[in-house]
Amino acid sequence: MSIFLIRHGETVGNASRVVQHPDNPLSPRGVAQAERLARRLAGEGIAHIVSSDFARAAGTARALERVLAVPLTFEPLLQERSFGDLRGTPYDELGLDMFAPDYAPPNGETWDVFHRRVDRAWARVQAVAEGTKGNLAVVTHGLVCRSLAERHLVLAAGEIVPLKWENTSLTICEGPAPWRVGLLNCVAHLDDLDAAPLADSGAV
């Protein structure tokens, strides 16, 4: 069986490079991306979706749910790393590298605390996968994808862990453990999206 690991669709915060709050929803372009991804995944044998409960991930997951017509479960352990008091701040106003290995964001998570939470999330995801008769889609965030790829997944020879995970990128992990990556950070479903970005979302 396979786990389809997905980063959420684009938000206004992504496009404007602002440290995001949990309730930031998808932008119209993000909705279009999620709908493109849903159509790509139709027919892939996905039987269950597990998602972060942050708005941008939940919006992406619900777009998949509408097309795939399978159960959707929210898992708070899949939330993005918390940057605490930095949330809402534009990146170019930070005056520091919030991704530095030793940086501890005020009222947020250190890398160590974050990685330990991702470990628990991955254990939970694998338990759900074992009980699912079919493939599992997991909708989460860029740093969660990075943590999993660095610490839990086996990449193909010559591949390296991406520093940037694209919006609605698809990574397919073949199980059982050790989970091997057959497709990494792929956004082929977004080809030509910018030619008509609002048409996909039904917006006017």
C-alpha cells in the first residue's frame, strides 16, 4: 500500500511570505491547486484522508474529499511547526533566520520539540495506514514533509530532501516500513495552472 504525502495549497501568506497563523485559508489559487490535485488522485485507490486541522490543510483535504468521496480524519499532530509570537510577521521584517538549528521562537516550538511531535504524527499515520483497505492520503505542511523525508523516509538513490516543498506537492511513499519514496515533491498537476488560475476554482 502507499501513503500519498501532500503539502497544502497556496495561501495569501505563502504568496506574500508572511509567517502564517493556523486559521489562514487557501487563496483562490490554492483552491484551484487543490482541485487539480484531487482530479489527479482520482482512481489512485485512496481509501482514507488524514489531515492537519489548520485551515489551509483542511481546505485542501476537503477538496480531495469532495472528489474522492472517502472518509476524512483530522490529526492535530500533523500541524505545521509553531513559530509562536513570530506568526503574522513578514519574513523580510524578522531580522533573523527562524529556521536556524538552534533558534527557539518565543512561545513556539524548537526543532527538537517539533521533530518529536512529527515522530508521534508518523506513528499515528502508520497505524491508520495499517487499518486502511487501500491507500492513504496525508495532507500536512512543508516542514512536516521535510522532517519526515529527513528522518523517516527512504529516498531514491541520488535524490536529496527538498528545502522547499511546493504547494499541493505530491510525494508517494511505498510501504510497508521502511517507507520508500517513489515520487518526490511532484506538482505535475499544476502544469499550465497560471494560464487560467481562477477557472479551476470556479471563481469569477
